[in-house]
Amino acid sequence: MCHAVYQILFWLWMLLYSGSRVSCLQMSNCNKTEVTMIRGMELLTSLTLSNCSLPHLENAFFMRFGHLLHLELQHSGLSSLEDFSLHSLPRLQSLSFAHNSLSKLRSWSSEPLEALVSLDLSHNRLSSLDAHSFVLYPQLQMLDLGSNQINQIADDTFYGLSHLKHLQLNGNRMMLIDGSQFHGLHRLSSLMLQHNLIEGVDPGAFESNTHLRSLRLDGNLLNCLQFLTQSGLARLVHLNLANNLLRKLEPQGFVTNVELQDLDLSRNNFTELTKESLVGLDSLERLNISHNILSHIEDGSLESLASLLQVDASFNQLTSVSESLFHANTQLEEIILSHNRIRDISPKLMQYQTHLRHLKLDGNALIEASFLQRLPPALNRLSLIVDLSSNRLQSVNLNSLLHFGHINLADNHWSCAWLVKNLLLRAPPSLNFARNWSLLSDWSEDLTKVQGIDCIEDARNRSIVLLSIGEVIHSKVQCAKSFDELNPAPPPLTWPKIPTDRFDSRSVIIWMLVAIAITFACLRWLRRFVDRKEQSKRKLKAINEVVS
Ligand SMILES: *[C@@H]1O[C@H](CO)[C@@H](O)[C@H](O)[C@H]1NC(C)=O
Ligand SMILES: *[C@@H]1O[C@H](CO)[C@@H](O)[C@H](O)[C@H]1NC(C)=O
Ligand SMILES: *[C@@H]1O[C@H](CO)[C@@H](O)[C@H](O)[C@H]1NC(C)=O
Ligand SMILES: *[C@@H]1O[C@H](CO)[C@@H](O)[C@H](O)[C@H]1NC(C)=O
Ligand SMILES: *[C@@H]1O[C@H](CO)[C@@H](O)[C@H](O)[C@H]1NC(C)=O
Ligand SMILES: *[C@@H]1O[C@H](CO)[C@@H](O)[C@H](O)[C@H]1NC(C)=O
């Protein structure tokens, strides 16, 4: 079976080869015999072997593949290579042994692989890396060691990799980053260390990595950030510290990170931001401090962040936001304060936010939305999207909310009286009050999606379900049709099943009133219909009389 596939691929390859000098071969589900029998292997430039059975490679296995530029051998149970299995691949630029069972790393060659730029050893079983592991790969720029079981890296492991730009060590079991592991990687620009067990980073760990732009340390066990002030990290642009055990931001802790644009501090245990916490982050564009236990953001905490575009402080325990918090952040496009306990927003909070596009305040305890009337005049309201759902609003000034891009007002504590008076006819499409409910109907197995609004009166929970316009028309049609005896109308919809809302006698009365109103409408329509018929009959009679 594989043989046939290989034959076809081979002919395809021959075809390709006759046209250009690039010749690729992909094989899967093959075995070693088949690989050694590949015809024209001397001319192949790219070989991809996946899901084959190749647990062991002998010395000089690729001897006759001297033109290979790209070699991938994945998902093939590879667990041992003899010391010189990669012998005679002088042109090889990229090599992947990902998704195998390698537990030892060697250079697998006696001569340097001078052309090798990219090496992927991810998803194997490597547990430790010895000194000088990569000296025979002097041109390496990308090294992926992710998703192994590495817990130990000897001091000079990466010795000689002066061109390395991207190093992935994510998904391993490293516990400590000490002073010399990354020593000498002068060109390193991105280092991925997320999802390890790192508890501490030595203050000199990145001292020689002066080109480091992107550092991921999320998903570790860090509880201290003192290492950030070292000069090696002065040019960082992206820093991810999410999902650690951090509790406190030291004053001036980011003072050297003046080029940082993205800072992710989410999912830690920060309790407050102070004036000194974020000093120095002059270039910061995106700050994520969501999913912490922040209860206080000191006024002036964001003062030095003049380039800030997006701030996410959702899922914290904020009860208020000081009215001048964002005054220095005039470029802000997105403010996310969802799922806190904020009770009110000062009309002055956003008085300088002329670039605002998204404002998310859902899941708070707001009782009024008048701050939306005091946004700066230069702000383009038509491109502003505001989420005020799941708050405690009882009423809003509808006229002041007409010219916004979209405002979500679902799931608030609307007063029934206000709702009935204002809402039914006047709400423009850019305002959403409704939340989705499922309605079970007798004549169809399907759940019908209905949009409804709850409201509260006399401090008691009450619900009003507003059928969408389409369905109201539908029920009128039903009503008119019910005079057709041959074609009885489907039975009416049953009451919606809503777990949290009790239908007390009052809401039943409201429903009855609605039903009576619809019946009246139908009757009037019928009456008019009958009247018109009678009139035309009478006219006909009159004409007949005149004629006779
Ligand atoms: C390799 O596969 C071919 C074709 O499926 C088969 O004929 C051959 O016996 C296999 N060789 C080994 C060593 O399993
Ligand atoms: C190889 O096996 C992996 C995992 O068993 C699977 O996800 C992948 O689709 C397979 N690839 C091919 C080309 O058969
Ligand atoms: C972080 O906060 C969570 C929830 O408040 C708590 O369970 C956990 O013990 C805290 N961890 C540390 C290291 O403080
Ligand atoms: C902030 O971080 C949280 C959790 O890590 C994530 O879910 C959220 O999408 C991030 N916010 C933004 C704006 O990217
Ligand atoms: C309600 O349902 C509509 C259509 O099914 C969907 O577009 C909308 O996003 C839903 N609204 C909410 C709040 O889930
Ligand atoms: C109204 O309903 C909410 C949740 O559905 C409940 O927490 C609250 O106690 C109810 N209030 C009254 C007055 O019944």
C-alpha cells in the first residue's frame, strides 16, 4: 500500500524534477527498507517522513541524500540514532525530529552541519541537555526544544550558537533559570519558557541576551520579579508573566523596560497597582492585568503610560475607579473593566479618551449610565461599542444613547414601569436590551430562540418576555387562520422554561392582557373584514335596486 503511494509520489517527484531543481518527497506509513530504496535520492532536496516505523537510524543513514536542504522525520517512534547518523548532509538547512521518542541529544555527526539554520526537537523525551550540545550546528537560528521533559540545562549547553534568534523551551520541567544557561546567545530575540516549573530567575540570567525582544514566562511558579531590571532585558518588547504566583509589583520594577509594548500580568495574585508600579513603561501599548485580585488602583498608576492603547483589568475586585485614572492615556482605544464590582463611573473618567472604540463594563454593579452623556465631543460615538450588560441599571436616558455604534444593555435590573413606557417602540437597533431565552413549543421539537427582557418591580423579580416582531406577526397569522376549520392552526406556544424566573400571578396577568390585546386586534380585523363585505353587498344591492 505504502509502496504504491511511494511509487506515485516518486513519479510526481520525477515530474517536478524535470521542471525545476526543487524536488520534494513526502512519505508516510513507511518503513526503513522503503526509505533506503528511494530512487533518485541523490537529487532530493526535501524529504518528509511521517508516521513511519523508524525507531533507529544507523551511522550515515542519509549518506546518499547529499542534496537535502530540508529533512523531517516525525511521528515515527525514533528513539536512537547512532553517533554519526547525520553524516554527510552538508547542505541541510532545516531538520525536524519532532514527535518522536528521543531521550538523548547528540550532534549525530563528526563534522559541523554548516548550513543548518533550524532544528526542531520538540515533543520528544529529552530530560537533560549537556554542555556543548550544539557546537556542530554553528549557524543555528531557530531551536525548538519545546514539550520535552527537560529539567536540567548544563552551563555551556548553547555554547557557540552566536546566531541563534529563537529558542523554545516551553512545556518542560525547568525550575530555575540561573546565571549562565543562556550565556553567549547575543542575538537571541525570542525566548519561550512558558509552562515550566520555574520558581526563580537569577538576576544575571539574561545579562548577555541584549537583543531579547520577546520573553514568555507564563504558566510558571514565579513569585518575584526582581530579575526584570537587569540590563539584558532593556530592549524587551513583549513580556508575558501571566499565570504565575506573583502578588506584588515592586516600585519602579519596570523602570528599565522602556521599549516594552505588551505586558501580560493576568492570572496572578496582584492586589493593587500603585503610582510607582508601572513607572518607566513609556512605550507600553497593551496592559493585561485581568484575573487578579486587584481591589485598588491608585490614582496616577497609569500616568507614565502615554502610548497605552488597550488596558484589560477585568475579573478583579475593583469597586471604584478614580476619576483621573486614564487622564494621561489619551491614545486608549479599548478599556476592559468587565467583571469587577464597580458601582459607579465618574463622568470625568473618560474625558480625554477621544480614540476610544471599545468600552467593556459588563458584570459590574453600575446603577446608572449617565457617564455616556459626557464623553468628549471629539470622540466618534458611532464607532464606539459599549458593553453594560449584567449591571444594575434600572433606567437610562434613551435619547442620549441614540448615536453610538452599539450598546449592550441586556440583563440589567430594569424597572418594569420604565420599560413599558419607554422601550417597546423607541429602542433603536444599536441598543440591545434583550437576552436570549429558549422557548419550548408543542408543535415542534425544536427550541425556539426568543429574545426577552427581565424587569423588576417593587423589589420583586418579574419577567416580561417580548417576542421578536417576526413572531408577533406569526401569531396574528395564526389568529386569522383559526377560522379555517379544515386547517386547524398549530397549538399555541407553551410557557418558556426559565429556571431562575418565577412566573407569579402578576406576570400571568400581563400575559393574559397581551393575549386579550391580540384577540381584540384579530376581532377588529375580522369585524372590518365582515363590515367591508357587507358594505359591498349593500352597494351591490343598491346598484341592483337602481338598475331594477
Ligand atoms: C516494509 O514495507 C514493505 C511494503 O509494505 C514490505 O514488503 C516489507 O516487508 C517491509 N519491511 C520491513 C522490514 O518491515
Ligand atoms: C500521523 O500520526 C499522527 C498522530 O498519530 C496524526 O495526527 C497524523 O495525522 C498522522 N499523519 C499522517 C500523514 O498520517
Ligand atoms: C492566590 O489567590 C488564590 C485565590 O484568591 C488563592 O487560592 C491562592 O492561594 C493565592 N496564591 C498565592 C500564592 O498567594
Ligand atoms: C488578558 O488575559 C486573559 C487571561 O490570560 C485573557 O483571557 C484575555 O483575553 C486577555 N485580554 C486581552 C485583551 O487580550
Ligand atoms: C442571541 O441570539 C442571537 C441569534 O441567535 C445572537 O446573534 C446573539 O449574539 C445572542 N445574544 C446573546 C446575548 O447571547
Ligand atoms: C431575583 O432573582 C435573583 C436571581 O435570579 C436572585 O438572586 C434574587 O434574590 C431575586 N430577588 C428577589 C427579590 O426575589
